[in-house]
Amino acid sequence: MLETSSTSVVPRWFLQYIWLSGLIYPAEHTAHRRKADTSPLQSMKFVMSPAGKVYCYIVAFVTTTLAVLTQMDYFGFYWKDIVTLDFFVLIRLINNNAVGVQVPLIFIVLIVSRRAAADFRMSLNETVPLVFSRPEIARIRKYCSMFLFIYISAILGITIAAVVQHQWTRLGFFHSVVIGYQNQSGYTGMAFALLTTPLCVNVDLASQMSGVTFIVVLASGFDKVRRTVEEAYCAMLPDTELSVVIQKATARLQKLRNLTADFNEAFGLLVLLQCVRDLVAVISFIALLLRYNGKLMDETSEQYDARSVIQARSDRWDYIFLTITLTHSVIRISVCLYCSKAVVKIIRLLQKVEIEVNAENVRTSCSYMLSKIDPSTGTISAGGFALINMEYVAGVFGALVAYGVVVYQASDSKEAAQELAKVNTVRYETNELKEFIRHHFGNFSQMP
């Protein structure tokens, strides 16, 4: 998304990966920035060309079409399970289709906010050289490149292996059991799954990691501001020099605060979409753990064993993709907390300097810098609905506890209903046996 010069923190290969995933939509900047519109993506000429721009829209259309067709095929196959309105069946279906539903929304959000994203890219290219030195930029780019390469390779490798293994089992089933037209239909569904699932996971992964990379840059910037003031304070510089350092740090802080606001405007809805997906994944994970897996009423041992094999395969599939989703969530929330925590450390340091230094000019500089920090400074917003900080984490944890209780009660009530059905069946059969004995043996008792 950004140029890959010595002042860019984003690796070139990662930009190419995002573009190949169809997530870059170049747009004109606002009027006051068009004059300076020379640096973003200038080293990637094809991306800025008309063909490069059209390519992303084609990828978005094709991926969205495949995702929609897969959802239609999925709901058409499981419609009998859906109409039962069973809680655990519905939550599993929602979780399995979350990625397919999320992908079209990701493309829509990025296309709608492409102008805001262009402004953010421009602001980032202007701010990074003012906050970091060239060696620091190279170090951040190196660590980001190493992490992104390892993480993306691992997630895509696990996804492809899981899809092939899952569909290979289905392939054996269709090959041995299903014949004729149904066989062709089964192969068609598997072909859609083999193609669409990795594509959807890749789009979700690219959008997640691009946001994480930007947030890491913001957090590193705030941390650099804190270290600059702290080093000057610990070096016991003269009051005048310390005041100048704080004033320069204030200017950098303001640029980072504006950059954070630009990020929230450009990608806030995308973060909100990811947070909603996280909640669905956690609820699904709890439901998966608490689901009733006992023997159903009127189910033979052979039927129960066959269902258990299919259920184990489905559970393995669910656990793999729920783990991937929750891993994305942990990484994203961790970097968001790291960013907000860096601002909290700046506030504490300035308050400490303001108390311990008696010079009026230093105190004035500290007070001015503190006045430029508000609750939204360094805090990532989920579309304006919530700020991703410790309060958000505490609220989500409390909500998940409540959801866990509800899911547990649903699981317990379902199990109780199964046991009650078994008891009622036994009672009914016992009454029938009594009537049979009374009818026949009662006649025997009346014989001479």
C-alpha cells in the first residue's frame, strides 16, 4: 500500500501480496494534498496503472461471487438442519459461513473508504521520516517482514492442509457411496470449497495483517516519543534543552495523533467487522466445547458410531478455523493495547517530569504536551462504536462470561430434554408391556 523506499516501514513483498489479494484501491487524495501525491506506491508502477487498478476490482468481484455461491451451496445442503432452529446447529452454521460473509463486506468497506485510505497512506509517508531515523525505519521494516512472512506462510499452509484433508475424506465418501448426478454435485461442491475457502481466508488474513502492521507503526511512534523525552530527562539536560526536546516531542505526538485519527477514519469499519467476527468465533468455540454429544433417542449403536466419526471430522475442522480466527484476534487486540499503553506511559512520564523539575519553562512544555493528549490519542476505534483498550477487553470478557452461561444452560437443557425423552419412552414401553401382560395373563387367570 505504500512506497518501499528507505523511508517506508512496509516491506515491498507485503505490498505486492496485498495487491494480489485485491485489497489496494488507489484513489485521488483530497485537494490540499494532490500536489504532493508523488510518493505513495511510486515504486510499484503497475499498481498505479489503469490495469493495476482494474485488477483489484476484478479480484474483488470474482472472490465475492465465489463466496456467495459457496454460501448458497452450503445453505442448500444444510437447509434441513437450519429449519430445526437448534441453537448449536445454528451457531455452527453461522461460524462456518462467517468468513464467506465477511469477505464481501471487507471489499465493500475498502472500496467505500478508499479515499480516506489514500489520505492515511499519504500521512504515514509524511510522518514516518519525522518520527524515526533511517536505521529505526529499516529495523521496524525488517522485524515486520520476518513476522509477516512466518505468520502468513503458517496460516495459509494450515488452511490449505486442513481444506485438502477435510475434502479428501468427503471425496472418499462421494466416490464410494454417491453415484450419478449426485456424485457430480458432490465433486462440484468440493471444488468450490477447495478454491473458495483458501481465497476467503487469504483475504481475511491480508486485511488483518495490513491493519496490524499500521498499528505497530503507530505504537512504535508513540513509544519513540516517550523514549526521547525519557532519555533527555534521565540525561539531566539543562532546563532550556529539556524544554526544547519536549516541544519537539509534542510536535511528533500531534502528528501521530492525527495519523491515528486518519487510520480510524479509513479502517475503523474494518476493525468493527473483525471485532464482530471475533465475538461470533468465541461464542462458537464455547458452544463447541459444551455441545451435547451423547447418544440420541431411538439411535442404534451403529448409527451413533457413524455419526461420531462424522462429528469428529467436523469438530476438527471447526477447531482449526476457530483457532485461526482467535489467533488473529489476540494479535490485533495486543497491538491495539500496546499502542494505547504507549500513550499512557507518555502521560505518566510527563506528570513525573512536571512534578520533579522546578523550571517554569519545562513545566509549561509538559502541560502543553499533556493538553494535546485526549482519550482517543493512540487508541484504535472500531468504527466509532468502541475504543480498543483495557476497558474494551474487560467488557468483552464480561460479555463472554454471560454468553458462556447462556450456552451452558442451552447445552444442559438439551441434554435434559434427551434424558427426559428417554425416560418417557421407557415409561411408555413399560405401560404397553403392562397392558400386554394384563390382557393375556388376565385371560389365563379366568380359564377353568
